[in-house]
Amino acid sequence: MLRWALIFFIIAIVAAVFGFGGIAAGAVSIARILFFIFIVLFLISLISGLLRK
């Protein structure tokens, strides 16, 4: 999922360079959502791993 967030972030940067404001804003919002979902899933797996030991 982090890979998809990075892909959308790169799409946003490329779109911003070429001046497509709407596309860049959309890709940034998708990348941000995926990144936060990744962080939450990472923290849940980290906590569950610590509780198992």
C-alpha cells in the first residue's frame, strides 16, 4: 500500500510540473489517504506483534 501512495505522489509531482492542478490535487489526496492507511496498519501490526511476545 505504501507503494501505491508513492506512485500517486509521483503522479502528483509530474502533474504539478505540467500544470494540471486538478489532477495533481486528486493524486495528492489519494496518496495522502493511502499513506495514512499504511501508517495505521503498520502501527496495528507493530502493537499486535509486541503483544504476542
